[in-house]
Amino acid sequence: MENNTQETMRSAYITPVDDPEIPAKAAERIEKEDEYDLVRSLLEAAEYQQAPEMVKEVEIRRKGKLYFTVHVHPVSEEDISFASKKASKYYENPQGKKLPRIRGEMDTNLFNSWLIYLGTIEDDREKIWGNPSVLKKLGHLKPVESINSLLMAGEKNQLVDLIINISNVADGEEELSEEEYVKNSSR
């Protein structure tokens, strides 16, 4: 009789599943929710350049005077490749004109300008580097050309270093010091 009472108590708390598809449907729903979370996370990860926490504000000051502020974000590998192509000279292929041109030396100064331009938020590209009045006054045709005129060599190098540094920092990691960055990149 005691055994029968235990069976009655268990049946009150445990509901037998008669339909074999119920666990399968629940598993499918959980899997779809997980997939949705994964897709959402992947899409959020892909928007790293626009993520507010990745954008850094840089003030261009000389002798205490603020000239302008520029906002930079991480660059993608495609941006770096594009900057490299724009900064390289191309020569005719000696094996024939129908063959692809050969990439020659790269102008590091122009590469850095392109890197800064591509690493700058869109609004600042237009307002600062592409300002029509500034372009006209300086005699530049492209916004990327104004970077050399508006930044001193040290400012330009610091901006490039910052863009490269924030492009390599993953969430949860501490930012590398310049010395650590150089050590790790030479491996």
C-alpha cells in the first residue's frame, strides 16, 4: 500500500509525455532561439566600426590651442588593403600589355593618409578632410590630400598608431602598450 501511495504522489508531479513530438518541438524552438541569438551577435560584431565604444575622439592641439577634433574607429582588413592599393605605384607588365599591371613601391605617407581617412567617421570625413573651403584654399582635389596639410608628422603618426591599436583590441582585453604591440607584431 505504501508503494501505491508513492506512485500516486509521483504522478501528481510528473506528467507523462504521450506525444513523442513534444520534446522534438521544444528542442527545435530552443535551437531556433539559439540561432537567432547567434545571428544577432554576429550582426552586432560586424558593426564594430560604428560601435560607439570603439570610436575614439582625438583633439588636435598645438601649444594648448584646440584646432579641431576628429573621431576615429577601427579599420577592416579591406580598408588596409584599399589604402595599400591607393598608395602603391603600378607599372606595365614587362611580359605584355594584356597581362595585369605589377605593383611597385608603396608611398608610406600616402598609405598613412588613406588609413586616417578610412578610419575617420563619415561626418568628420566631410567636415574636416573634405571641407570644400579648405580643399579649395589648399588647392587639393581629394579629401585625403588635406590630411598632410592639416596634420603635422607627429600628429599623423599618433593618429595612425591609435587607429591600428583600436583595430586590434578585442573586447575584454586590455589595450597593448606601444612596446607590447611592437613585440607581438614581430612574432
